[in-house]
Amino acid sequence: MALSEIDRNLLARCLAKKPDAWKDFVDRFTGLVLHVIHHSAQCRSLRLTPEDREDLASEVFFEIVRNDFALLRHFRGESSLATYLTVVARRVVVHELLKRKNLTTLTESAENVAAHQGNGNATPGEPVQNRDEVERLLAELEGTEAEIVRLYHLEGKSYQEISSKVGMPENSIGPTLSRARQKMRRVGAE
């Protein structure tokens, strides 16, 4: 779907910093951003508080206005503005969730070690919570595949950043990640 005339005008008003343009932009796309936040958290089995949702929405909108609306200036109009903002919001939200999850994981790992110290038992079905296990699963992947998974899941890099780093077309990163995840699931199930 192409860029609608309404969104084209809204985009032009924002970039020209017209009065109330940003307010109109936020009003128009807040629901979309909140949906992306909800969906991203749900896909990762994470529960978010209302404060978490607000923080994540703020991060998305901050990223949009950062560097004088750089993300909006880079928009080429080859898709709808909503589609573009969905991708932007997802990347920001996933990056933030990974940062937060890594902090939570470190705390949970320390608590699990303390709780299970002495008996060596872990709760069945516990998610992977330590870097050693992740590294073991990554070792089962081939070079570039492992590097892409590491960059995306452990370092929170965007497809564009990964593409530049590994020299692979940006549109090949997603399919490579999907194949790698399938391999890791098979290895993790063994």
C-alpha cells in the first residue's frame, strides 16, 4: 500500500515543524505503537505493566524525533507510513525488551543459583537463562548464521546494522534468523 495523502501531509507538517503536527502524529499512531508493544511482549511471553508500556512507547516516539526526525526523513514513501512505523516501533521495542530481559535474566540467574545451590536441580521447562547455554546452542550454527543470531538476539542490533557488519543483504537477515532459530530449537530439544 502506498503512502496516503493524509499521511503525506502529516509527515510534511512534522518535518516542517508546523504547530500541532507532532501532537497530531502522536494521536494518529499511538494505538499502532501500543499494539506493537503488546504483540512484541506477548511473542516473548513477557508481562508488561502500564508503566512499562508507557516507557516503551516513549522510547519509540523518542527514536522517531531523535536527530531532527531522522527516521521520518529516511522514509521513502514506498509503503504506508503505518507499515514503516510498525517496523521502526518493533525494532525499538525488541531492542528495549532485550536490554530489560538481559537485566532480569541476570537477577533471575543469581536467584536460581542461590535457590538450587546444593541440590543442583533446576525447574523443568525453565527458559535458557545463562550465556553459556546460549553459546552452546550458537556453537551448533555455522559461522555467519551464528554471528547473525548473536548480533540480533544478544547485542540487539537492527537488520541494517547486521547487514553492514556481515556483508549480507538486509532482506536476507530475517530468513537467516528464522532458519537459525529452527536449528537451535531442534538442538535445544535434544
